[in-house]
Amino acid sequence: MAELIRMNGAQALLRMLELHDVTHVFGLPGETTIGWYKEWRANSDIEFVLTRDERTASYAAEAYAKITGKPAVLEAPSPGVTHCSPGITEAFLSSVPVIFFSSDIPINQDKRHGLTGVDQTALYDSICKESFTVTNVREIPFLLRRAFRVATSGRPAPVHIRIPINIFGEEADLNDLYAEPEYAAYPAHRPVADHCKLRGAIDALLSAKQPAIVCGQGGLISKAGDVILELAELLQIPVGTTTPGKGTIPENHPLALRVVGARGGMEYSNQYVHDADLIFFIGSNTDSAATDHWKLYGDPQNKTFLHLDIAEAHIGNNFPVKIGLAGDARASLAYMLEILKSEHPGLTRPRIDLTQTKRTALDKVFNANIPMPEGTISPVKLSQVLDRIMPADAIVTSEPGVSAIYPSALLTFREAGRRYITNYSMGALGYAIPAGLGASYATEGPIISLTGDGSIGFVLGDMETIKRSGKNVTIILNRNDSFGWIRGEAILLDDVDAPWTTDFGAVDYLKVAEGFGFETARITSEDEIEPILTQAISNPGANFIEIMVPTQDKVIPFVPNWVRVARTKNLPHFY
């Protein structure tokens, strides 16, 4: 029989996290967690990353999990428990495992209207795989093992654990302090899709005249980039990705189509998948952004669809599939390759090389020289320079809006892997800077966070966190004094002359950043872009750069339905 060890709840929680190889926890303090922190400071080496806002902590944890391949741990006190919902929602929709602890007042004290009391379990039940409450210390080892197992198995997602304040100090004799090591990373299990269906998919791929593979972020989650590339090379099938799937294979590879869809897809890549006779979805939920509101592939009745995903609910959800494959992307494709090599020896296919097609499309954009409105700099030129000087080990974070749409289309990630982080599952503002913070604790390389002035207002307080961390983070603010995406949508699609809800007053952001201790610079001409970016990225600390850019209604970016309007109205656009 295992030895009994007497512990209080705080000690048991810390020990179970250590056994699951947790090295960082993101959060901030509250009265309901002081009992945990007392034991933490005295007895654990797990680093607590103190943020200034629970939303920041939640986004930082989500990004940390994306980069490390490990479930992230997030902690929040009862007064701020609702503030974590943006990051937890993004993690849930993006299939990112987060173990989310929220401390609470004693059970049922909320029924007496105890301050900060709310039904936390019900609150998070709809955006987590599971949400449960610790009622006594003896439950902690079991519930922690279950949390890691649930979060990292099948379709990864957050798990919420509610801990009443009294649990931290209560004691119990425990004899089951152990972890299940396979759940300290994700994906924990790799089920292989049905073998007969894999053979059917092979036959469909071999018989297609112009097939294409489209990868969502499921390929990155499964770490399947190398087997996807091997399959593509063996069958000579071009590979496109959604914006969150960017980097699944090297984007300079001859078979890489780069990004497709309505958030960074270019005309050549979108046209290619539109004209394909077969689309093989890998790890994609085929959402509206990735499919140009489900119009990207033309008439679905005239095309063959294959779909491989760990989430059965995604398979065939929006397009009629000939063959649906439920399984882990890496394991299933690895077995598909075994079948191909053993049952189709000596297979040869006509060589496809998209290098010149991509080069022509990129050069067309880079050399367009569209005049910018007075006082603004082309975001194309910013992306062009950043692509040229970006270190191979850099992580780029971006968020919806002008700060993401240009780099999604124009940055080239030459090594496979998750080095471009966006929140295009939910799309809330205020993501890039917290994600940059989380990424900085997951890697040694420089972090480049592309944000907008509509977004930075959500997270200014955590510029202090970045400065305090001592991490190499460069924030690039694309400023246009507007919620530019909404402005563009209203003017271009709804024929509004001038939206009355999108524009706001100017702020001296450099003074703000200087107040937080950042090294700062303002780009005022195209020839300043490279020296300023180079200096910032090479400075191993907190850096802030401001660049004035046009709103999306003035110069239209890579959004197909906007571009269609721009062409009818003869407006300047990139595509």
C-alpha cells in the first residue's frame, strides 16, 4: 500500500502540478488565493507569472500552450473569474489545453450573497471540456489527473477547476500522489483513422486530377507537419493552410500554397483551391474565415472532399465529404504513407513547383506602390521588411485587423512549426500583446507582437508585465485611430458613408510606452522601417514601435469580399 502523506490542499495542488511537469502558471492574486501562495512561495519552484489583468493571463496561457505543446496552467481569484472567459473561449475554439484554476468563497456562501460569489462551474461549463469543483483535499490528486487527461486527449481543450478558499488550508492523508506522464503534453493519444477509409482516401487522391490539401491548426496541434509534407511530396499535392494553420509546412516549399481563405489568402492561392477537383481537409473545422463564408471552393456538389480530424463533429460539418476520417492527423497520415509505400511501390507523379507562381504574386503586391493616404505608411512595406529580417527563431503574434491581415498573407515562415500565433477562432481584440507575453515564457527567441490601436487599449496595463519580465518582446503598433476592421466592413459592405461608432481620439502611445520603460521609436517613412525594426528586434528587452497605417476602407487588404467591392468601385486594394 502506498505511503500516506499528510498535506493541505495548497501543498497537494502544487505537488500534482510538479508531477505533471508544470513550470509556469499565469495569473494574479486575490483574497481567495492567499492560502495557496503561502505554500507556493515556501515549497515550490513553479514560476508564477504575475499579470495585471485576468484576461491577459488567459491569453498568455493559451499562447504558451500553443508554443510549448504542453497544457498551460491559468489561475484567477473569484473577483476576476469572469475576466478569463475571452482566453478560455479562444482556447476552447482553438483546441488548446488549459488547466484553469479559479479560487472561490466557501461552497454555498454565494447563496448568502457572499462578496464575489457566482456559480463558476456553470459559468465555464459551456467553454470547457469539463468544469468541476473540489469539495475536499482527498479529491485533488484524482481531479488533477482527470483534468490533464481530459484536456490533452481527443480534441484538446480547457478544463476548469473551482477551488473554495477553505480547501487550501484543510489537511488530509493522501496515498495517490502520482501523475500519468503521457498527459503532461498533447496530443496524449494518437488514434488512427479507420484503415479501410484510409485506403479509400488514397484511391481518391490518386485518381484526382488537381487535388489540394488544406490544413487547419489541427496539423500543428498534432505536430504532423513532416508527415503532411511527405504525403504531399509523394503524391505531388499542393498544401494550403488556414491563417491559424500557417507554418504547418515550410511556406517556401515548392508545394506550399501558403494561406488560403478570407483572412490572408491571396488571389492565386484562393483560385487554386477553388479550381481543385478534390480538397483534403486536415485538422480544419472549415469555419467561415477559412472558407470565405463557405464560398471558397465553389459549388460543393462539383468537388470531392476528404476530411481528417480528431473532432468527429468537424468532419463533414460544412461540406459533403466522400470519406470522413476520425483520428489523429500525424498517426493517421503516417499509416497512410505506410500503405502507399507498400501497396503502391514505384509510384511516380508529375512534378509541381509553385515557386514562381508565389514569387510573381508576392512581387505584384510588393511592387504595387499604391499611394498611401497622407501621413500613413504602407503595411505591405512593413511586412516585406519584417519578412526579410525576421530571425528564424522568432515568434510572431498578431490579432484580427490590419495588424494581422498583411503578415498572414506576406510573411514567409521557412521552417515548419507554430511560430505565427493568431486568435482567429474567436477573434476578440486585445490578443497579440498577451500572447506575446505567453510566448516569451515558452521560447528563447525574440517575440514580435503586431497589434492595433483598437486592440492596445484593452491591454495597456500589461506592458508593465512585459517590461518586468525582462523578455525580448517587440510590440509593433499599427495605428489608424479607428476600429478599422469595423469601419471597412461598414463602408465597403453596408454602404455607410462614415461610421459613427469606429473612430476615436489620438493618443501619444510613445509617451505611454516610455512610461512603462520601453525603448520606443516611430516609423515616419519607408526608409526608416528596416533600421528601426532591426534595432528593436536585436535589443534584448521591451521595445515599442508605432507606425501610422491607413484604415481598411482607404486601402483594402486581403479580404476577398472586400476586394470584390473594391474592384467594382475602383478602390486601391491588395490581393
